[in-house]
Amino acid sequence: MAPLDVLAVASEIFPLIKTGGLADVAGALPGALAAEGVAVRSLVPGYPRVLDALDGGVAVASLNDLFGGAAHIVAAHASGLDLFVIDAPHLYARDGDPYRGPGGGDWADNAFRFAALSRVAVLLAQGLVDGYRPDVVHAHDWQAGLAPAYLHYAGAIEPATVMTIHNLAFQGQFPAYLLSSVGLPEEAFSIQGVEYYGAVGYLKAGLQFADRITTVSPTYAAEIRTPAGGMGMDGLLRARADVLSGILNGIDTTVWDPATDRHLVATFDADRLALRAANKAALQDRFGLRRDPGTLLFGVISRLSAQKGIDLLLAALPVLLDGGGQLVVLGSGDASLEAGLRAAAGPDVNAHIGYDESLAHLIQGGCDALLMPSRFEPCGLTQLCALRYGALPVVAHVGGLCDTVIDANEMALAAGIGTGFHFAPVQAEMLAAAILRALAVWRQPDVWRGLQRNAMQTDVSWRRPAAQYAALYRELSRATTPHTVIARSEATKQSR
Ligand code: ADP
Ligand code: GLC
């Protein structure tokens, strides 16, 4: 099969810069696609941490004015990724995370910082760099949403575009008066354009103009077409349902491998499950909990936000503790949730407020069950890691959690196919019931071990999803090759 070139556009990429699962996906998918004959170049903003991580790097193009300053486009390799990096100090050379300053508020010029990302994507798509012309531009989340719109208003029919929704809660809305400053024509300000509830909507723009829309699980692809799950975009997504599909995320199974994980106290695999005990003991020590191998230790690794249902967990905590469980939490986010978790600390529950990659691995390798009481979850990656590490996921029956965890109900237990526990509706009482169900199975060690083995055998790699993305790209690039365009016009002639 002919190799295919894809330009992936993302505002974060693991291991260079990460605030959430988007970075994991952007960082792992290119490697998996290489095995499918797809060459991915990833375009990312040149935040200080990204520039520092580059292995060399060559300026392959310069722009005199990229929204208020000069920029160099640097081609570089880092951590196995082929990158184009936008070195534009006026936009990206600052402390803080990709979206917010040290004070916690969004950067005031985010409209320009991410319009620049899309602008450069389109310039690259149209031949800015000699010898490089991608077949497909793949835009991730609102930060890349203007790319399909810029191509549309430039009258370009190629390259083809894919817009992936990682989280519909983040939509990138900016005041209408910025329309022309971000390089969009007046006509774009309409329902058929980028207008969204009186503002310029970057995600809306991408959803309106991309050739194909994907999201990160089949169930979320269905949920977002409903008023309950669509966050205001459901009408548009219903109208574009014929080009919308769900492709599950995978995880990087070399980064997340319990047999080789250097963050663990003891490595293990499905045949040497007893070795997990050393990680559990280390985790109990690290969080100052009673060291007891017989207690069911629940873990959480999460952004602390309403999405993730951490308030439900706080409400269900008495049931967890009365039932004889323990809980460790790693996360940061909403101040009230952080305070609630701190206040709950005791001999059987404790939280580490912060972001800690290494501790996340130890929790996966040491806890017995991983809780994800999400109100909505486009895909979720932590439950995939948990499956691979034999920590049974206890999950809300929503989005990608439905698609990746098999509930150990009576029939699944009888058939020997369960990998975790689901609960619905997403309420504290139902979470508490699922926790009790997990505690009941925990008292049957052979059954628990069987579920752990099932979980660890689940294919959570990028193999299947990468093949699905590759098929999508190929279908699109066939549809936009000049050859097909001629064939299309010939067909029109014949039908006249
Ligand atoms: P989301 O992107 O909505 O936050 P995902 O489950 O898709 O959720 O991805 C979250 C990613 O971030 C996972 O790789 C998870 O391990 C990691 N993560 C989340 N919170 C922390 C934390 N406090 N410390 C370390 N890693 C974290
Ligand atoms: C988002 C979603 C999460 C998903 C991740 C990567 O942050 O909240 O469910 O796994 O993106 O696609």
C-alpha cells in the first residue's frame, strides 16, 4: 500500500507536554500508525518545555507575522516523534501550562495562540515546506479546530481533514469581534460557519468543516448526538452524523507495562500476580495507610473536576470505609474537591494532591481496583492502564467506560468474561452499590484473580484503533486525490 502522510495537530503531546489524555493520544498514535504505513508529523506549539526537549531541530520556514510576531517552524525529532514545532516566543514562551498562566486563569490571548496553531497547519498543508504535502490533516480538539475552517475559506479541497473530539466540554469560544483578527472572513460568522451562540467557536468550526469527525469511543459518538450529552453541539453532530464515528483510544503498552515498569517496587504479569503485593504494601506506606494485604485498596488517578465525579466518591466514601475498603487518590483540580479529599484523610484513606507520573504507575500496579465515577467520559485512559495492571476498574456506565470494561455481572461471572464493575445511573448511591459489589467479589479470591487475568488479557494497545484511523485516512485521501476529482466531474458530465 502507498505510504500516507498525515499532519497531526495538537496542543499537547506526551512525553513533551501533558495536561491530560489528549497528550497521551497525540504521543502514542503516530508510532502505532507507522505500523499501518502511515507517516505522521505532529505540529505542536513551541512552549518552553517542548523546545527544551527537542533533539536538535532545523528551522524549515519563517513567518514574519504570526498574529503579532515572527515565528520559525522547526522540524525536529524527540522521543520517537517527528515534529513540526512553532517557535513563536510572543505566543508560547511563558511559564504555566499550555492554556493557563501561573495564576490559574486562561491566557488572555488564547484565541491567537491557537489560531496560530491552525494557521501554521494550513500553511504546511499547502506546501510551506519544500517536499512536504500531507494527504490528511488530523486536528485534535478545539485548539486545532480552525484548521478545517481556514482550508474551507481558502477554497482548498485538499488535503482532507479529520476533526477528533477528545472532550466536548472544552469548546474554545472567543468574542465575535475577534473574527477578522484571527483571519476569518465576515461570511464565516453564520450558523453555517464558525458562529456559535454569538461567539466564534473553534471546535464548532472544526465540526462544521472537517471532512470527517471522530471521537474517542463509539458510545460517546452516540451520546454527543443527544441533547443530554451534546453540550450544545448535538444539533450539528446529528446533522453530520453520516461523517461521525467513534474510534477507541489505546495506551502505549511500552510505557504502561507491568512486566518492565521501573516505577514499580515489583514488576509482575498475569502469571506472577502474587508479586503485586509488594506494590500494594509500598502504596499503603506511601499514603500512610494501614499496611494490610487483605484490605481491598481502591485507587483514583484523575483530574479533580465535576466531569470525573469526585464529589460522588466523597459522598460514597463512608460505604467504602464501612465495607472495609481503603482509598488512595492522586489528582489535582477544583479547590473544593481538593479540600474535601484532604478533610477525608484517615488511617484508610488519603490523597496526594498534585501531578505525579511515577506515583500514577505505582497506584496502577498496587491498588486492587481503580475508581472512575465519571459523569461523562469520552474514552478514559486510566481504566485501560488499570486493566493492563490487573487493577479492576469500577466505572460509571458512560462513554468509553462502557466500551472498554466488561461488567462482572452474574452472567459475565458465569461465562468467565468480566473485567470490572459498572454502575448506572451516575449517582453516589449507585457508586456505593458497585463498591459493595466489588467488596463482595474481593472476598472470593479465586473469582477476583480470574477477573484480574481477564482484565490483563484485554487488548488495550493501539493496534486496532490505529488500523481504524489508517482505514479512515485512506478512504479520505482516495476521495480527494486529483484523480478522483476528475472522475467525479466525468461522472457529472455523463449524468447530464
Ligand atoms: P482526561 O484526559 O479527561 O484527564 P484520561 O483518562 O483520558 O482523562 O487521561 C488522563 C491521563 O492523565 C492519564 O494518562 C492519567 O494517568 C494521567 N493523570 C491524570 N491525573 C494525574 C495525576 N494527578 N498525576 C499523574 N498522572 C495523571
Ligand atoms: C479527554 C477525555 C478522556 C479521553 C482523552 C483522550 O481528555 O476526557 O476521556 O480519554 O481526552 O482522548
